[in-house]
Amino acid sequence: MVYFEDEADERPETDERESYNEEKHILLDDAKMMKSGAQIGDEIIFNLEPKEDFGRIAAQTAKQVIIQRIREAERGSIMEEFGGKEGDIVSGHIQKVDKGTVFIDFNRATGIIPPAEQIPGERYARGARVRGYLYHVEESPRGINLRISRTHPKFMEKLFAQESPEIATGVVEIKSIAREPGARSKMAVYTADPNIDPVGSCVGQRGVRVSTVMNELGGEKIDIIEWSEDPSEFVRKALSPAKVLDVVLDETEHKALIEVTPDQLSLAIGKGGQNVRLAAKLTGWKIDIKGAEVPETEGADNSEGEDFKPLTELASEEVVQEVAIEETATETENS
């Protein structure tokens, strides 16, 4: 049956005919010249003419095509393997360190840790095993590059998921993380189960879990606090270990004014402003801290008190009392 162009829309949906392909199909007249009695749909097999000597250009072209196909197959296999690991922790051996960039060998692929993604103060020895967070799989003309980070907040989250079953199963949720890599970090955790302590599940028995993560991060100190829906309470906890007297929130400027006692002021701010800086990153609020004014107690001016006596007078009274006691003792012995 022949279909015209204006009848194309009327073709049955079950029509499974293929369009002509010169690499796979041959005309019926040509097929009958090769095989008598050939019909439409038959398969014709014929041998190619053997050639013992190919030209130099043809051999070089065939070699390049084969190498290119092998590289494409390897690239596709590597992308399939490591593409599923993006956003997870990977480990490999350090291949070399060149101009601050660390190259890691993963057998089939090469990973790099740029200087910006390295923990300050860490030293990388050739052949040593290192772990990191795979945040990007990059395909370049030279091959597949795996971008790895040791400063990403997700790296800490994945490490705690490996150490804490409560986090791995989702019972305890990590709400936010603020890091200053190599120095100090703050992490807010939450759970809807009232029978589970979210902070304790991250710390572990005798601090085993958190100490394991700290050792992996080069001794980085980690403050773990419980997340709260109340912004004022969350800001108060984020400034720990400092004790906060009052929190005033400004919703329009998204700003929190914190009041602490004078002896807690330096602890709330931290060394170089580190504590308040991490608390601001953790909560998302701009934080200002001020020391509370200590009211003067009544009678603080001792010069006006009736019972006030200088230290010199008190000392002289004690001396007189001691002399009187000695004289009494002497008279008793003489009698």
C-alpha cells in the first residue's frame, strides 16, 4: 500500500516499517543479482574481499579511531562509577603535591584538592591515604577530574553520619553547620523523638564519636548545640559556652542584640570574634553583643558608713587585744 503526503496522518499506529538505511539495506534488484530468489526481508551474507596490506594512512586512521573509542568507553565507565558518588566521601592515595594542589589517585581516575579546599596547617605526604568530600565530577578533554574538598560543611555532616547511626538513619537531623576549617566549628542538631538526646548521639559515650570526627579534621574543635524553633533561644544556645542574660530580636533588620554580664563578654565574643562570628553563620542572624551595666549596691561608698574602720585601725586593735591577753596570762602565772 502506498501512502501520499496528505495521507500521512492516516497511517495506522501499528506500522512498524523501517526507513531505508544504505548501510543496512539493499535494493531488491541488487539483492537478486547476488542471490537468486531473494525476497524483501531476507538477510544476505557475503564475504568481504581480504586485503593483506593496508596503507600507512589507513592504518594510522584505524589506530586513532580504536584509541578514541577506547577512551570514550573508559570515560563513560568512570562517569558512571563516580557520578553516583558525587556528594559523598571518597578516599584515595596522594599521588603528588604540585603548587599547593594535592593530586589523589583513585586507580581509574584522578582527584584534586585545590588550596582553597584544604584545611589550613595540614601536611600531605606522598603515598598517604586521605579522605574528602566529592563535590563535583568534571569532564575535561584530558579526562575525568574529581573535585574534592576537606573544608566543605557537608564533609563534617557525612563524617558524623558514618559515626552516628541516629544521623545515618535520619532520626537525628543536622540543621546547620558553621565552620572555620582547622580552628573551630558549630553544629545544630534536632530530633522529633523525645526519647533521644540529639547532642548526646553526636558526642557519643565519653566523646568517642565527636573525637573521631575531630581527629579526621585535624583537631578542629566542634561545638554541638540543640536546634530550636524559637530564634531567640537558638541564638542563645549558639553563643555557648557563654551565658546570655537577654536576647532582643529585630525582625526588620534580622538582627539580634545580646546582653551578657561583663565577665562573660570576652567569652561570648571569642578569640578574634570567632565565637560570635560562628554563631551568626549558624543562626543566620546578625549578632551584636553588649555587656550589662552592673548596678551599684547601697552603701558601696564606705566613707559614709558609721561602722567603717580603716585597715590600720583594725590592725592596731588586734595588736592591743593580743597584748592584753599576754598580760593576763602573766598575772595568772605570778599568782
